[in-house]
Amino acid sequence: ENVLTQSPGTLSLSPGERATLSCRARQSVSSTYLAWYQQKPGQAPRLLIYGASSRATGIPDRFSGSGSGTDFTLAISRLEPEDFAVYYCQQYGGSPPGTFGQGTKLEIK
Amino acid sequence: QVQLQESGPGLVKPSETLSLTCSVSGYSISSGYYWGWIRQPPGKGLEWIGSIYHTGSTYYNPSLKSRVTISVDTSKNQFSLRLTSVTAADTAVYFCAKSGLWLFDYWGQGTLVTVSS
């Protein structure tokens, strides 16, 4: 099983700042199959990034994904108040398929 | 616009079977894609439970495989989850979702299922 470890567990930043979230896999993940989701309290997750770096429909360009192999990053260039949420990475081509990281909580400082 | 809606009992007794249904609108399940279930224990992360392809092929998380059955009813445009022998550890919000392979692009709002006597 390919375990995804996200860091930090909690990230405290102010609106306007840049956020950098990390996702590290125990085994190499094809970039084609790495995604990021955003989840706000009481809501379902929303797909942000797929294929490690492609934004999903309607996602603002302040969100960007990068990385390859075992190390992937989600960056948010200028934090808006609505960006404070929990973020999950997911590998969707491995075994078992659909494995999620444990999440990073982005909170307002 | 694809929409998904979970339904089912919010309270299940230990050792019994959890049954949920996901109703899909805006897209015909029989036309394609995978249809899956993901759960989230209170205050915790996401766990993929399993998925069904529109042809009926199923894929389950190995950690739950012995207790899970996912089925599809194309005539009603619904798919369902059965989880047997539940314990308190199965208490969670259960989401249904549409996916291309295992990339979940449309989600239901989720339904809380509590396992308690």
C-alpha cells in the first residue's frame, strides 16, 4: 500500500500570504495520478488539482500543483479568506486506488 | 450538471448492516464512469471504500473488502453500498462520488451514519 504523508498537519497564515503544502508518498506515484482536494467544514471535498499540476474546472489560478516521484506540492499564491480549509492529496492510480493523505489544515493566523 | 444525493438510515446498531443509496441526476450511470463511496470518521480524514464501473465491475478497499458490497441499479440511476457487521469504528460521514478511474470530480453532500445501540 502506498501511504501518502502530508505536512504540515496545520498551517497558520494570514490572508494575502503564500501557502505551500506538501504531500510525500512512500512509493513513487505517477504524476498523472496525483490530485489535491479542498474541504470546508460540513461540505464534501472539492477537486482542485489533478495530474499533479492541472487545475480542475473553475479553480482560480492562485492554486498550483507541482512535483513528481514521491514529492508533491500544492501552492496557493495569495490566500483569500475562502481558502482556509483542509487540503487532501490523493493518488488515484496505485494500490489500493484512491488513497488519500491525512490532510493539512490551513487556518487563519 | 451531475448531482449525487446519499440516502439511508442515520443510525445502525452494532453487528448489523449499513445500507446507503446514492441517487444520481444529470447523468446516466449506464453511460460510463466509475461510481464510488468514500467515508470520513468525525474529525478525521478520507477513506475510499470502493467503486463500481457502469458495467457492474467492482473495486474495493482491501481493508474493507470482506464486508463491502457495492451494486448499481441503472433503471433507477442509483448505486448502493452495503457494509456488514458494523462497529463503532464505522461511524462516519459517507459520501458518494463520480470518478474517472479514482479521481473524484462530483460528490454528494454526505450523510452521517452513527453505529450505536
